Amino acid sequence: MRIFDWVALCICFCIFSAVAFAHEGHEEPAPAVAAAQPSGGTRDAKTWFTDTPLQDQNGNTLRFYSDALQNRVVLLNVIFTSCTDACPLITQKLKEVREVLGDKADDITFISLTSDPLRDTPAVLKAYTLKQGVNGPHWLFLTGDKAQMDLVLSRIGQIVPTPEQHSTQLIVGDVANKRWSKIRPDAPAAAIAQRLQLLTMPVAGR
């Protein structure tokens, strides 16, 4: 369990942290998928991602690693609810991904983190999920105070001085087996779904 493996993961995430999809002023997106495969143990994962307490759209308090990430196949993205361009488009793309996954969708947890915690309270996030038609048990919309969100976002390679400066890249991961990738949000829904399905399959030799 070597902490430098998680530092390497951070570096990999940070390489992609400046890319964007549709927010004005962002740089051009990076290539569609890039792999990040940390080799640290569970303790290092918990230490790196932190067990920061956050609130979901239903007002429940969840620890970021233990309750949202641990032993799950996840898709992480960053949004803010007052966004009128990229965020709702990506949310609808991810809704389509879940539809493509069909009965496999329950094996995968989507986690949308707000970059605007001062305005995106649990109640605001709940209203957003209802408006977008994505209020399901396997899709978490998470918020907290600004310090909490800054910490969690930094651990996935995002430094967001303003809500608009978040990256729109998708992060997909098999947390237990330390398999991670980045995917452009304009990739076809079927391609994103296929990548997620691959992460649910057992790792050869384990």
C-alpha cells in the first residue's frame, strides 16, 4: 500500500483537469479515453479520496469514500445547477447511458459533484434531479460546504476557482480493483455504457 501510487493517480487526474466540453473559455478536450490504474491498497484509497462527509440530494450525509465509492463501479462528473449549457446536456447524456445499460445500470453508481456548493444545497440538487428526470437510487448528487467540496474536487484533479471552471470530463472507475479511465462527455452513450460494463466484469487472475 504505497501512497506514491495515489499521488501518481492524482497526477493522472490533474493532466485532464483543464479540459472541457461546452463551457466558454475552456480548453479543447483531450483524447477520448485515457487510463489511470493506481496500485495502492484500500487504506491508501480512503486516505487519498478522503471520507469527507457530504450531503446527497435527499439530505442524507454520506462519507465520500466509504459510502459513495468503496467497492463500487462508479462514474464521476462535476456539474452546477445554474449552468445552462454543458451541465444539463451532459446530465441528459448520462441519463441516456443509464437507459442503454438497462438492467445493468443498477450495478453502477453515478456521482455528480457540484462545483457551486454555496448555491447547490441538497434541496436545489433535488429540484435539479426532478427537472432532469434523473432522480434514482443509483445516482448521487453531492454537495457540502465550500471547504469540503474544494477538498473532494481536488482529489479528482479539479481546482475550480469559479463554478464554470470545472472540467466536464467523465471519470469512470472500478474502485475495488483500482481501474480508472477518463472519457470525453461527447463520446457516444453506447461507448460510455460499454466501458462501464467492462468495469463490472471480474478481473482476470483475481
